[in-house]
Amino acid sequence: MQFNTSVVSAHYRDDTRSWLLTDASGCQYSCRFLITGMGLLNHPTLPNIPGINDFKGVAMHTARWPDDATLDGKRVGVIGTGATGIQTIQEIVKVVGHLTVFQRTANWSAPLRNSKISPEEMEQIRARYPEIFRLCDESYACFLHGADKRKTFDVPTEEREAFWEELYAKPGFAKWLSNFGDISYNREANAAYSDFMANKIRQRVHDPVVAEKLIPKNHGFGTRRVPLETFYFEAYNRPNVKLIDITEDPIEKITEKGVKTRDEEVELDVLIYATGFDAVTGAFTAVDIQGVNGEKLNEHWIDGPRTQYGLFVHGFPNMMMVLGPHQMFGNIPRSIEYAVNWITDCIRYCRDNNVTRIEATQKGVADWTDHVFKCSEGLLANEVDSWMTGVNKNLKHKQTRSIARYTGPATEFRRVTGDAAARKYVDLSLN
């Protein structure tokens, strides 16, 4: 285990069937098998706005928050209202002197409803661990929540509204994952639930003009990642908080003093970029990964990721991915745990059977990528630009939507990959 080390390149060497890694200080490391565990949200991105380096105050990305940051009484600006922006805003509003939020895209959000867990409750939870893990294993996305099997419009209006009120009062992802299953693919059902959630925002934000700005108009509830919050919307009821919707008043540039929009220049002491990450594939393309004959992974994936089981890439032998593209994401810890165990068993098999080179096949990649695409058909989420569809407005190059994740049931993902292991990896190239 080596900490404080950034790997800048990983090159496969076919003559020795090994990988050569180089870190930022020039040190090199050789290994037979390369396991990538870099995470989905690893490589932060700054917005594609002129003057990004001109600001003379304190500027920081939420993923690189300095230990000595202080916001007490300061004039603070936040660019971005995604998951991190929402989490940041609801906390810093308690201490800042004035907060200006530059909203690029309005996002749906719902109450987290966290509460303290007493020692007695914790003991009860621990006693239920086997049941909890079993339920996670059986669910669609490895969560405890299971979708309601009824369809939205099969339920009378009054009963449907009561059901949604019940979900809204629950903690965690129940508002999203315990809902009627057809809200993920039925346009009318999704619109009905989105209207319900929009009214919740209107009830919580005093200024109706601000409330409307906070209600998404370009995507339905659950079609992008749903952040959870604690009094986020109430932050806009404070007199020291201002919302600037940049679809109405675009940011022209960052200046020495703050942010210049079309209509005004907002002077700031601190500028916070809550602008997210180059998600899913960004952690890979940030490293110079080269496979057979020096092929670069970022060029191999230029038209979108293609994998076998989300674990292997053709032309990159002995490289196995934990939470790579085309894997089941869902409940991330459960997904990581499964991938780690699968890869461990695979390497053990290779070691015990003198296999020194294991690689995806072209047929395996074609079959799995086709399966991933078919699982995504009909999902409203795939009609929306988001990091889940491979679109990031911070990146300057032209982008098209791609399928970055496996959206079928987790049970099917485990069945297919489990069968591949049980058949001694014959669908892969071993020698």
C-alpha cells in the first residue's frame, strides 16, 4: 500500500506480459495484473468559462477543498447546483456573509431525512446484517429499496398522491427507488411524479419566481442522479442568498474581482466550483494507459466505452476494472465488493493454472456492449445529457451521449459474470 502517489502512465509490455507504471515523481513499478480502482467520480473539472485563472480571491473546487478554508462572513459564490453544489450550499449558508449561487442546470432533489442512531437502534441494525445484505443482493440496484410493481396510472389519483406523500416522508432514496417502476420509462408517469415534486419545491421556497427557477424544466425526476438534501431549498429564503440562473443571465467571464454575467459583475471573496467530474471514463483518460502496440485507451474509447463485462477491455490484457464503464453501479459499495471478489477469484484461477495473459475477446466485447445497450432501451435517463450518459459541459471537445453504465438488474449482471467464472473464463482469451 503506497499513499500520496499519482500514477501518470501504465503501459502494457507484450514481451513480458506485464504492465509498467510510472508515477508523477518518475518512479516505476512492474506488475503482471493491473487492477484499476479509481472510482466513477475522481477527476474534477472546471467550467469552460473565460478567465478561469484571473480571480484574485480564494478559488477552489469542491473536490480539492483546502484544509484552511474559512468562509465566515465572506462574500461567496458557488458555480453549480448538482449533487455537490446542493450539499455545499445547504451547509455554508449557515456561516457566509452573502452567498451567490450561479445555477447552470436546475436539479431535482429530495429530503435526505438523516437522524441520529441510538446505540439500541445500532444493535438492531447489526443483528439484521444478513437480512440487509440479502435484500441488497436481490434488489435491482443493490439497494434496500425495491420498486412498487404497480403502474402509476393503475392507482387512483387520491391513493397515488397519498403513496407519494408517504415516500416523501421517508429517509434516503425511497422517493426515487421505491416509487412506481414505470416512472423510469413512461413519459406521462414521470411527468406526473415530477409535477408532485415540483409542487414540493414551490411549498418550500417563499419567492415563487425563485421557486420556478429551481424546478428543472429540461429533465424529469430520476432521469439524472438525484441528490438528497437537508433544507437546501430553504436556503433561498434567506435574505443573504441570491440565485442567478445563467440560462437567463449567462456568465461571460471570471474576473479579478468575481464573476461577470451579462447583466452584472458579482464581487466575491471566495469562488467555489461545484462543477463535478469527468465521470466514469475520466479517471482512465487522465492516465496515459497504453495497451498492445501502444494503443491509447482514450483513443480506443473515442466513440464511447466498449468492454467485456465492464471488467476487461480488448487490447489491454491483464487489466481488470473495479467499477469500470458498463458495470452495475447502483449501490456503489455493494458493486465494488462484487467486482473485487470476482477479480480476486479470476487472478487466483490464473495463478493456479499458469495463465499469464487474460484479455477480452472482440466477440465478448461486441456481445456485452450490445447487451448493455439493449438494457438501456426505453429509459428516459438516456434522453438526458448527464455524466451518466457521458456528457460533460465542462469539457471543450464535442460530446455525444453514450451508455456509460449497465442499467439492467444487478442480479442479471451477477448471473452473467458468475456464469463466466464458473465456466473457467472460456469466453475470455487465456494463455
